[in-house]
Amino acid sequence: MALELCLRSTIALLLVAAGLIGGCDRQSGPERQAEAANAAATGVAPAPGASATPATTAASGSPAAAPMADKLDRSHKGEAAPTLPFTDAAGKKRTLADFRGKPVLLNLWATWCAPCVKEMPTLDALAAREGERLQVVTVSQDFEPAKVAPFFEKAQLHKLPPFVDSDLAFGTQLGVNLPATILYDSRGREVWRMLGENDWASEAAAKLIAEAR
């Protein structure tokens, strides 16, 4: 019986992981196509794990992405923030309730997710701009949590604490693919969630975040 329960738990975790990876792959599909096209044109294959150079808009140089309205989901408005624990850099267990009293922007991401990595600098810029008015909480869904802190150091993300969720519990309970960003008000109630990559340093993002009180 114990062996059967263990096998079931392992299968469930693998299914969750496959869903997270699948969602991230769908987000980065155009980049993979760009890499293939470039390799065909130049005869040089991309390095393993490398991603194509992001497409940019002529006006701002920001990563090209689907319109924000297409990724915005308000169907969970008013729902309470999950009470799931995650771990800070010192190994201490934390929950979103620790940040109650000010709006919280929760971002679920992973080092292996190209769209997630691409938007991280804009989240860091947002945290620097908002200061004490908003708590930006990035919770890694990495299978290898030890990769998170070195990634933050290499990317020079100075305003984002490297939180990790080694159980992948957030992605499971919230039923989202990566990257996913959810805004909670100061009472811990959901305002909206953004499914997919976004430029969090933009004016459009600032207007959406201002909805939280």
C-alpha cells in the first residue's frame, strides 16, 4: 500500500511539472521557431539551452508580447490569497499573509522558463519604482531550488528576494502555467491575474497595479 501511494504521488508531481513546462513552452514557441529559422539560414545551430533574441517593438525596444488585455483574467477577483508556504533565502518558511497590509504582486516563474526569465528585470524595476507601496513576491517553481539564488545574483536582481516553492504547490493549487502574476490587495484578496509574459515596468502595468488598495 505504501509503495502504491508513493507511485501515485510521483505520477501526480510529474503531471504537474509537465503542465508547467508545457505552458511555458507554448509561451516561448515563437522563439524556438526563430532559432530554427536562424540555424537554417546560417548553418549554425543554437547552443543548448540558448533562446532566440527577443523580438522588440520599434518604439520602445521592449519585448514583443500579446496585448495585456488578452492575458488578463479577472474571474477570480475577491478570492483569498493561498496560505501555501514558500522559503526565503535564509531557509525560513513564509506565506503571503506575512505581507498583509499592502498590495502584493505574486509572480510564479522558473529559471528554465524563457518568458519568465525575460520579464524578471521588469519586475525588479517595478519593485524599485514602487518601493514600500507594493510588495513584489517572486516565487520560483524550479525543480532544483539551488539554482535560484545564483540566477538572481547573475541577473543582478537587487530588489526581488529569491523565494522558492520546491513542492511546486502554487502552480498546482492555482492551476496556472508559467509565467503567472497575480495581484492581491492589502487585505489579501485577488484583484486580477496575468497569464503570460509582461513588461511590468510599463505605464499600462502601473495602471493595472493601481487598482489594488
